[in-house]
Amino acid sequence: MTPPPDINQYKELARRYGLGSTPESVSRLTQLVARQDSDVDEIVRVIEKDPGLSARLLRVANPHAENEADYSVDSVEAALMRNGIGCALLLAMGTPLSLALIKTFQTMLSLKLEAVDRNQFDVLTGLHMRGSIGFVGKVVGHVYLRMSIPAAKTVAAGILGIAPDEVGGNDELSDVIGELSNIMTGNFKSNLCDAGLDCKLQPPKVGLSEDYSTPVEPGGGIERLAFRAGDLLIFVEVTANPWNE
Amino acid sequence: MAIKILSVDDSRTIRLIVGKAFKPYECTMLEAGNGEEGLVVAAREKPDLIILDVTMPVMDGVTMLTKLKEDAELKTIPVIMLTAESGRENVLQIARLGVRDYLVKPFKEDQLLEKAGRCVTLVKRAAAPAAPVAPAT
């Protein structure tokens, strides 16, 4: 039998290797969500202490609202009552995912990517580049990464250190977007596993697509995120359903 | 003699980035797309350093690392894990197997070079001699 993880040993290794850590509020939230018998009041307290998490939960709980004035669900508690704990799980996943995406753009493209309100931007239409990664285990779901073809070329060129017109065919484009999807997803998977929601990632599926549907697992939820750096727009969707056992 | 560095990753993008990072240095880059191929290249070339991904098809990085450490001829080759996953159990398991260092994606070239420099001596390539300039006529 595998011995239980040694927290102190891990902290020492994390220090030695220079590993980053997930924000405390997100780690705590993930641990609470991972327990099927967790106290909803405690989850509410953790989310309410973090204005970013609260705002995102309300956005998830009001999927059709164009702005805060249109919210029919206007408190963290009401959002959790209406949408269930799965909503909180999406927050727990979306934060490390967003941080990883922003860090990747900063580190590998020297671009300052910022999270933006998805409703303020025209959603992609027509053929676009789509990467998706599924995860299975105690939590199941998918992460979708979408961008226009010119945006994908800009991203690929930046990561590979070449000019956009030097980017090869769809294979090269797909490999870069697939790796970007891997980096995003790997970071939040670590957070889920640390909280006891063990899951495995499936290989990324990347290609040109006209399909904008985002299937949601039965009983699960979806969070839609958008990011911008200048003219570059990146769309991300996360679907998840915990306790798949 | 140039050192040999083996990059094992299923992503060609990452292998390109790793190769680009070491380009200014006297080293020969070797590549493999999964752990199985990585073991073959490692046994044949005896690299001085292995940069190893975790999640790969056919054979993952943890299995390759385990097999490297079981092989008397290969077990002393330093390995740096290069992965997007830094989960507690992953890190502890890999550390117990005897990995030299761990780098989480996304990463900067400088970070990779710094960690590699702790395992092998990196020597800058001599600047190429300037092309002779034709005298003006």
C-alpha cells in the first residue's frame, strides 16, 4: 500500500524544486468540495472571503445575465443552493487553470494575458482552433481551449520563437495548442489530486472545428472564461462533475 | 567533447523549446517522443542529462525513470522532470525514484539552463568566425 503523502517532505521538495503553490482559498475550497459531507456554510465562508471567487461563482450561477444588474442569483449561498457544490468545484478548477494560462503567456510569449468578461466580446464564429482534454476519476469533465486561426498562429509563433508566417501546417499548430492545453490542465489536475479528487488526464484532442457545443456531464456544471492580450482573444470552457464513483 | 542531452516529451513543441534553450551551448541534442523510445536512445547514446516529461503515451515518464534507475548502466544519468503536474503525490513519488530536479511547465529557458547547469557543465559555443568581407571595388 502506498504510504500517505508526507506534507512536510513535499513542502521541502517544493521549496528545493521551486514549485509554485495554489492560492490558499482555492486549496481550501477544493478540499471542502472533495468531501461529500462538507458543510455548505463553510464553503460559503471560504468563497465569500475571496472577492474573485465570489464574483466568478455568481457569474456561473447566472449564465444568461449580461451584467451584474441582471443577476437573479445574487448571493454566494443562493448560488450554491441553486447550482450545487459542482459550481464550487468549477471555481476550484478554474483558478489554477486561469493562473496557468496567464503564466504561460507571460513566460513563453512575454504577453500579459488578462481575464475578461466573456459577455463583452463576440464569441468566435466559423472555423477555429479547438483543443480539448478530458479528465476521468473521482471527478470527470473536459477543458476546451478555443481561438481563431490567426490567434493560434500568433500563439504558436510566440511559443516557438518564429514569425507567424513561418508556422508550419496544422500539425505544428495542433501540437502547440495541444501542449498549451496540457499545461493549463496539468496545473489544475494537481490541485484536484492534492485535495483527494484523484483523476487522470486524457490525451489532448486538437484540430480545426466549427463545433461550438460544450457537452456537460450529467449533473455537472460549466464555467466559461475569456482572456485577452491586445487583439488576441482566448476562450476557455471547463465542465465538471465531482464524485464520479 | 560535446555533452549529450536527451529530451523525452511527446510534444514536438516542448522538444523544440528545449533544443532552442541549449543551442548556444556545446551539446548534442537527442530526442524521443515517449518513455519507451527514451530508454532505447538512453541505452544507445548514454546521454549526460535527460529532460523527461511525465504524461506521455506508450510509456510515461515515471515508468521510464523507474526503469532507468533499475539499469546499472543508466541509473547515474541525472534526470530533470519537466511537467505541468506538480501534485503532491506525483512529486513525492518522483523524488523517491531519485530524480535530480523538477521543473513545472510553463518554464523560462533560463530556469531550465540553471537546473541543467547544476547537473552538467554547460560550455558556450565559440562564436562562428565572421565571414570574410569582400574588398570594395
